[in-house]
Amino acid sequence: MKNMILLLMLVVLVACGKPSTDSDSELVISTASSLKEAMLAIEIEFGKVQPNTKLMFNFASSGKLRSQIHQGAPADVFLSASLKDMDILADEGLIIKETVMPFAENRLVLASLNHAESNDFSQLLMSTHETIAIGEPKSVPLGEYTKQALDSLELWGALKGKMIYAKDARQVLTYIESGNAGLGVIYFSDTKVSQNIKIISELPEAQHPIIYPAGIAEESQNREVAEAFLTFLTGKEGQKILEQYGFTKVKGG
């Protein structure tokens, strides 16, 4: 009996001293809204290699997410549709600079429910009497990219009265799908998540490519898991999923 008690005590001590491989962790990821469907697909595949990690997504425009992180909102990883928003947080010491890495590119298209395809992007926008949905240029990367493109074609001032501004990329899509806007400038990747809209024309290629960077928050308590997520995101499986949702690999990456 005495030997049995000693054996049980030894088992308990060994169990207590052994590091757990089944401990759960939670990763909070502040994510640009244009990445939503791709991230939900990545969540499933990442879960197969990290089954004890729960991903918690916060989807919004990159500008809003930057503001939230700046104000102290919890986040382990920031996935931005804008290099500028990422750089601001890195310069403020809120994102660890050495963890910042580009992981995808995107492009702009003009989309609609009903319009036929057009090779003359400028003429179509100038002649239409319909509302044109775009992202808010001051806070939404999609809107900023759209304004840059329209400025380069000297169309911004002439179209101002026709445009309706959205709080993020996904709301632009909603405006088009609901008929609240006859036309809208969206990311090419957004056309992969809507069965109703169609591409009318591609916008002229921007002077600077639309690059999505990722970075780990300085305040993250789960850096090891965050690094594992970024490794998956930039690896073969993560890139394959992103391509399925209309994103392209970073040139030179």
C-alpha cells in the first residue's frame, strides 16, 4: 500500500513537471475587411497545423484598425491593406518593425450589376448618371488608391458629385450589390466573393502596387504563435488560399 502511494505521488509530480503540449492559445488578428473570406479559409487550414490555437479576427478598414491599435485595442497581428498604416504603427513602436512583411498584392476594378464591359474607363465614368461607390479616401486604403487612380486620369474633380463613400472595402461591394450604386471601384479580390457583380473595366495600373503587409503587435503576449501564423500566411498553403481569393504574390517575394 505504501509503495502504491509513493508511485501515485511520483506520477503526479512527473505530470505536474511535464510541459503541456495541449495548452490552448488565442490569437487576435486585426484584419483589413477585403481579406475576410480568405482569412476564414486560412483559419481552417491553419487549425490543422495549430489545432490548439483559436484565431479571433477583427475586420475593418486598415485606417480604423490602425486607430484602434493606437488607442490600445488588443491585437497580436495586424494585416493591413496599406503599407502606410503599417508604417505609422511601426514608427510609433506599436508594431515590431522586424516582423513586418508583405504577403499579397491586389488591383482595382470597376464593377457593376448590370453594365456591359467597357474598354474606355474614363468615358464610362464621365458619361454615367449613376452613383459611383468608392472607399472613403481619408481612412480606407481602397478609397485612397481609387483617388490616386482618378487623380492620375484627371477625373477626381469631375466625378466628385457622383460618388458615395463607404467605410471599408466590403461596404463598397454592398452598395453595388444592393443597387445603391450603379458602379463601384473595388479590389479584384472582392469579385471572388460575390456571384452577382461583374467586372466592367480594370483601372489603369497604379503608380505604386497595392501591397498588403503583416506585422506583430509590440504588446502581443503570443509572439511565438503569431510568428507561426505569419509563417503559414507567407508559406505555400497560405499563398495558395490567397490566390484562390483573387490576391497575387508580392512581386519579387
